[in-house]
Amino acid sequence: MIDGKALTVSRDWRQYVDDLAALHPQSADGIRALFQDIRAVYDGMYANSAERGGVPGAPTTPEGLMAFAKDHPLAVEWMERPWVEFVGRHVRDEAVLKWVNLLSGYITDAPDSVRVDQMVPIYGYYFKGGHYPVGGSGAVADSLAAAIERCGGTVHLRTNVLKIATDKGAATGLVVADRGGAERRIRAGAVVCNADLRLMLDRLLDDRSVAARLEAQAGPVRPACSALATHLGLRGDLDLPPILHMEDGEDGVGLIIPSAVDAGCAPQGYTTMEVIRLIDPAEARTWFPDGGEGFSDTLAAYRRSPAYRQRKRAAADRLLASARRVVPDIDERIVYRADASPVTFARYSWTADGAIYGIRGGDATVPTKTPLRNLVLAGAATHGPGVEAVVMSGAHAAEALLPGLLRAAGDQPHEAKSPFGS
């Protein structure tokens, strides 16, 4: 819902484009041309995924690169250039740009600062559709953990990583602590780190020269945006779609109703709803004591303070005011409520300033390989935010340690699909 106008997204992206063009007839030609170009770049970005076990990536041979450039010239020209310039070739109307950038909240709070290759993949939700994992996003992590255990690995829960152990310029394992604080060392031939990059640079690496070299290579490592949210259990059913994007003043607010697609999310006769608003890094920092970067182990007392609790409650009340636009009697329906601030995200995800999308959009992403031998990176810092991008980052980390792994997987029979929306 934008500028008082509502639009239901069709499962056929072409129909959605027609509906959007009808909503803004003065920009109809530009809207259609823009989506055709987005689709062309999208197809280029995933053109080689079938050869790599379903994981997209650039061709690895000179011949492959030349063929790719010939077949996908728009992708080659624009992938690493600013999204705002790509869009501006076809659409300049601010009202239309709000719709064009509607999905940007999945990766950033500042769509004008990101590159084409960062934005185009999320259009896969229009092109290919979006799917919800039964049981919630935790089901994805559970599936990956089960796969590790089937292959003989062990998953250690409730275990804090204190340091990445090193020796003679190479990663040799981890120093970890259990819930009681007892420390032990785990030796490893290689380490894959998907911790918050700011945390890793500041706290996990003893060799400061490695951190300095990595940051010099990547540019400034600044936390991405954070968020405010309230999670609700509601009495009764709601005749609403699973996801609604709303504009509330200058802010975008998302309403997500998981129980609309997964009955297991709530008892019969009840509904679960999440209301969320992104906030920029500067605002996120104001939630922490003295405006400093916060991590979960330094904030226990602060989280219990009356001033913090009152501020968090007031922020969530404003989110509820947005939800009342579509559920006027929401206050009478609430049977459960849990509010979240940047401090909450810092507590549960161990990220600087409660960042939810890794490092700041527009900053150069870091390479998978690091200056420290046998240490590779995964997570939002290497391939951008979102479940799909982070899963792909894990595949690239595996490829960095075992070259040829993805191509070997590509030789196995499978149905090639974009990992976005599948």
C-alpha cells in the first residue's frame, strides 16, 4: 500500500507489470522496459548455475567469459553499476520508484546506495515466486545441521566462539567456551567463519595485521541497517495476504502473517503476525549505551533498565498503530506480544549495532578467501543479506577450500532452478 494505492502482486510477473503500468499510465512504457531489462540481467546472473550445482557464479574459463559477454551484454554492462542509474534509464517518477524499490527492504534500507547485482536477485520473487519453509526459517538451519551430522560432523549448540586460533599465518582451529564458561580448543584444517564481520575483525582475530589487511582490501566495514519489530499472537483469523508492504509517512512497514501459509505457526483459531520497520545505522546506534557498538554479552543489565524497556515499548506501539490500518481491532485480539529493537538483534545474532543485513549496502563486499591461510568467510558480508544469498556464500566457501566442488555437483542430474524463490 503506497500513496493510498493498493496492488496485489500477481503470480505472473508480466501481469504484475501490466497492473503497475495501469496504476501509473504516464510511466507505462518505462515500467515495462525496466522490468524486461531486470529480467535480462537476472537471467544472465543465473545462466551458469546448472554447471555449478545450482549455485550461480561467473564462468571460469576465458572461452566461457567471452560467450557469457556475448549472450548477456546487459548483465556485463550493468551488474556492478549503481541501481539508481540502471532504473533511471527508464523510470524517474518518484511515485513509481516507490513500487520499483518495494522489495529493497529485504536487503537494505537505502536502495539508492546499492549495485544492480545486489538488487536484481530479489526480483526472483516476482519472476520465480517465493516459498515459505514449513516450520519457519529455523527449518532451513535444522536441515543443514542434519546434513552435517549425516556426513559425520558434529553441531555444537550453546557454544561461544572466543577466538580463531592461528599459527604461522594460517587458521588452525577455534577457541570456544561452553555455557559454564569452560574453554577448550578445537583443532581444524580450515575454518569457515560467518560471524558478523565487524565482530570477527575486532574480537576473533588475534593477528591485527590480518584484520587490517582485510579491511583495507574491502573498504570500511560498517554495520548495515537494523530494525524495530513486534511479534504478535492474535485471537481469530485474518482475511489478509501473508505479506503486506505499507508506507506509513516516510517509513516503510512490513506486515508478515506466517500462520496464513503455515498452520503450525499458531493454534487453531489464532493468528501470528510480525510488524517490522527498518532503521538506518545512525538511529540503530542510539539504542546502545553511549551510542557505542554493542554485542550481546555487554548488554544484559542495560536490557533490564526501565528507560530501555519504555523506549522499546513505545517504538513497538508505533508499529501497532500502522497495523491498525488493516486490522482496526488488533488491540483487542492480542494474546501474546514480544517487541524487538536493535539491542534485541544484537543479543540474538551477535552483530554490531544490531545489524540485520551484514555490512552497509553499497560498501564493497569482502572476498571469500582471507589473508589468513585456511580461513574463508561466508554470510552476508561476502554475498549480501538474505537466506538465499547466505546459503550461496556457504557454497562458495566450500568451493574455496575444495576447488572444483561446485562443478562436480553440477555434473550430477538435477533440476536447475534459481535459489531465489525456490
